Amino acid sequence: MAPESPNKQYPLYNTTFSLYRISPLFTGSSLLLNHVALHQHARRFRDILAGEVLRGVRVGLGPDDNVLARVGALHTVTWKLLPEEEAWAVEDETYIGNDDTITSLAINRGVLVTVTYEKMAYRAILLRARQEGKVDETVDSARGEDDGFQHFPLLLSKMPGPLRETFVDYLSTTFDARVSALRPSSTHLTDTFEKYLSDISIGEDGEVLDVAERSRSLRNVIKETAVFLSFDLPDASASLKTIDIQIAREDLPKIITMGKQIGKQGPGGNPFLDALTIYIKAHLALNIADERVKIVRIACGAFVLGGEGRVKITQPLNAPDGDSPQSRATRRLVNDLISVASGGALSKEDGIS
């Protein structure tokens, strides 16, 4: 079986990634990682994966790594700058060939690391915030990088355990960096979904769409929605693990409308959650506002985001001019994750061991 052909879509989309936060990378230079530097890191990392001799010691993945043993021989390792989505071109992703350290000198959003085996290709993406001003700008995007550190707060990984651990070890030893699993809270999950619903309901002119257009946008972009609940009940039966609430695309606009009506009667701002809370309490006698009830995953047509630390983002449907409410909502979703990754301590409990 040949490896999958390179994706023509932007690397962030249609792939389930594990989320990690990463401390600033110490490079000892105020210059951004460039072609030469990435070329060198690709070669060094390939030598480690191939089991080459480094400083007199044989390194690399051991023979017991069964997952990688099934994907065939190592073909290529690339470290390259990830351009902004508007600058992404199909030829930038055509890297399988004789040169295993191809990089791109486009305006960068981060660093894209690709490890290609005979039957499979794996990826890791180190992301910095996209500078757009207003709501999409995060603290990290404006931070000066004149202290010898490079800031890529969010790491997205699509790698099996042994390969991921080797990659993290390379980052740790080479850049004096700390990598920690990022597990979004229930509040972050619901806030992300509420923001996304709000963002796709705003037209090109910045005005809120009318009821008919908003309903059409919700049905076409969000589609079916699933909300997964778990329970923090020490004395509960072990068989009660999760409950998933399925919402048909035709019902979502009605829920949002109901939530907005609830908001008029008191503190609001979360129409979806407000309406869902009342509906579930009335029909299931379950209070999801209770602190012992946790929302652990939200899945819809636009994205899947889980408290276990995984995300999958669907490629947005662009307008003729290359932008759309969904594109803007997706950029905000990603930058919110970067903002969360760049703030807060890297706790021991969140480690990847």
C-alpha cells in the first residue's frame, strides 16, 4: 500500500489532532526559524527516527514499537514553514521526492512537521496566532520575539505514541521546551460553540443575519450536533459513563431562538446552553448546570472538540472572495485555542507521559 497522497487542503483541516501546549522554543536568536534552520532540524530528526548514530550512541525508535513497524520504511522527514491559508498552494505540499528536507519561505503561521513512511504519513503543527486585529488577535501574536525565544503556544499532533514521544523529546532537548497535554474545560467547549454559532450568524456587512438566513447558515454549516455529558459522581455506578444528546439540524435554529427568548428574561449570553439546560431538565430531569455534570465533547458539522484534548476542524466553505462567516468563525476557534495554550501553567497532571 502506498502512502496517502498529499492533501490539497490546508493542513489544519479534516484531521483529528491531539492538542498540546508548548512553552517558548529557545533558539538563541531573534530571527524566526528559517529555511536553513528547519532544513537542519529535519535532517537531525530523521537521523533519530532512522536510528542513526548520534555522538557515538545509537538512537531512534526501538524494535518493539509495533505501530510504526506496520507502516513500512521511513521515507521522508520535512520541517517547513506553514504559510497563511491564503498563501497555501498545492505545490507547497508536494514534498515526497528525493529531498527529505524541503521547506517553504512563505509568510508563516507556524511550523509543519511531516514524517512519511511507506504506508502512512504523520504530522505535527506548531502554531502561532494569526494577526488580524480585533477579536482574532491574541496576546501571543503581538509579543515581540527579541529574547531568543520563538513562540508557538499550540502544538497539534497526528502521530502514534512512540513517534510523538520522540518528537516531544526532540523539542525538549533541542529547544529547552516543555510540552503538556491541553484539555479544554467544559466552559471552554460551550463558549467555543456559542461563539461559533454567533460568528456564522453575522453577515459580510457585520450585521446579524435575519431569521431565515441565520437558520439556513446553522443548518448548512453546523448540521447535526452532538453534546456528550459525563458525571463526576463518586458513588455512581461504573456503568454510567456518558450520555450523548443528539440535535437534528432542523431543530438547532429553534433551540437558538428559544435560548434568545430566555436571555431576554434574565442573564443570558449563552442561548444554546440556556435552552439545552431547560430542555434536558424538563424531559430527562437532569440538571446539566450542576457542577458534577460535565460537557466533555461537542461535535457538529463544523468541528469536533473534546475535553480529552482532541480537535477536528472541517474545511470552511469560502465565499467567492475567499472569505466567509464560517472562515472567520474557524479562525477565531483556532486562535482561541492558541490563546488558551499560551496562558496558564503547565501542570504536572497535564503531562503527556
